[in-house]
Amino acid sequence: MTSPKSPRKRISAGWYVAGFLIAMITAAAAILLVWPQLLGWQRELPFTQIISFRLVMLIGVGVALIAGLALILVSRQTRALFGGMTVVLLVTALSLGGLLLSRGYNASVPPTGAADAVRVLTWNTLGNEPGSPTIAQLAIDYDVDVLMLPETTEDMGMEIAGLLREAGKPMWVLSHSGAPGYRAAETTLLVSAELGEYEVTEALGDTSVLATVVAVPKNGEGPTLVAAHPVAPVPEQMSHWRDDLTWLSTVCTGDAIVAGDFNATLDHLVGLEDSSVSGAVLGGCRDAALDAGSAALGTWTSGRPPALVPAIDHVMYTPTWKVTGFEVITREDRSGSDHRPVFAELTRA
């Protein structure tokens, strides 16, 4: 005759209380570090820097999730203590993964080559580092109509234009400097002569530290072109960076193409969109990478896997346009700049 099994010892309620507190702390940390935009802190230190690296963040959450799963298998007590935390980590990982997948990893969307399309290339050249032959050849290979070059001097722009003219692609050269003599503060815009003559306007304002070029067609026919370069969100420049992004949102209206080194990911721009414009991410502008399903591919720092680094270089446009071609270009990763060029083909919507 066998003796009856002893009843399982009940776990003290204290384990569950402690587990609940751990889960709440984990949820609070997830909101602060992963989704600070829920509190409007996406443009505040240190959250601005942390949310720039979404895939790295996902990997970290994944490691913590695996640790949590291992802990809950140890005993009933550890399951009570860490079960809620593990659920929070699982939800966080799924949310991050879903966000990255929704933004997309398309390597490129081949351009249509339509005659009426406007092909835009933006590249922060780190103070002319790739050199005019490299930049001009890239513009030729992508049949570019608009070339937006932060950290590029007017002299370099003239050299590029000369090479393009020899290749049968004459360009207007428009430049502006935030600090004369400092290459990184200068931005140059090249516009195909086929789009008509453009001129720089200061009527719409400018970024606060580094130069942004705002150009309008002299005959009034065509989009406003904005070669943008907000300052980087380093601690001493945070207020200027926020002001720059807010100002950029004001020029993303009407008929406009805005491109350059924004020093901001899509997460940083939350709250600066015009909610009345479908799909807008900054003012009334949509983002070419997002619309092309390539917004999870990073542009800085070049030479590192695009999936691991932040996408801070953008081509944006108002709803008068749509994206019909896109690429984050990796072939120039060893050309001297720490940014990747970004190409977009836009056609009238």
C-alpha cells in the first residue's frame, strides 16, 4: 500500500508581490529607454541617444529575455519572482521587432527612370572628403537632378558641377555657410539646369549652427528645395538641435523636397508631424525610406552594418510627390565620409 503524496507547499505571497514590483520596474524602464516618445522625451537627454540604435536595443532586450526565461525554469519561486518581468521583456522585444520590420530592410527600390521624375541624392561628405571625382561619378551613375551635400564647400560644388557639365549634366551651384572657413558648417546644393534656374532664399529662415540651403525656382515653377543640416544632438547643442528640427518642420509644406543630414531618426521626429497630412513624419513631409520599406537601414556610421546603425540622413517630400526609387548606398563606405549617400527618385503624385 502506497502512502499519499504530500501536498505541494504554497509559495508565499511575498514572492508574487516582489515579482509584481520587478515587472513594474521593468515596464517603466522599457517605456523610458525604448519608448520615451510616450512621455514626449524623445528629444531629451539621454533618451535621444539611446533610441538611435533600435536593433542594438532589440538585441539587448533579447539577451535579457533569454535570461528571464532561464530564471523562471529554475523553481516555482523564481517563476513567481521573474515571470512578470519576462512577459514585459517579451512584449518589448515583439514591439521592437515589429517596429523594425514595419520600417523595412529593402536594400533598394529600383528607379523607374521616368523622364519627368526628379532624382535626388544627399550625402554628408565630412568636409569634402570623398573628393569631386567620386561625388560627380556617383551623381552620374544615379542620373541625379538634385544633389544635396551637407559639409561640402562651394568650391567643391563648383568642381563637381564642372565634371557634371563635361558629362552633359549642367548644374546650378547654390551654397551657404554657417561659419565661413569651416567646411563642416557649409552646405552645397546642385540643381540640374533642366529643372530651371534656382536661387537661395533666406525668407524662410535657417538652421541655427550649421548651414541649410533653401532654394526656390526663379520662375516660381517647381518645388522648394531644402538641403538640410541640423546640428548634432550632443549635450551642449540639444536646444539648438530641437530648434533646428522644429524649424525644418515649418518648411516641410506646400511643394517641397527636403533632404540632407537631419541628425535625427524617425523616432526623434515624433510630435513634429502635421497630423492633417497622411503619412507625414516631419511637418507635412513623408520620408522616402519609410515609404520605400527601407527605413530600418542606417546611414551613419558608414562601414558598419546598415541594420545596426541609425538612419539620420533622409530624403523627404510633401504629398505632391511620391517615391518611385530608393537606395541607401553602401558602395562608398570607404570613400572618406562617415555618412552613406541616400538616393531617391520622386515623381509627381
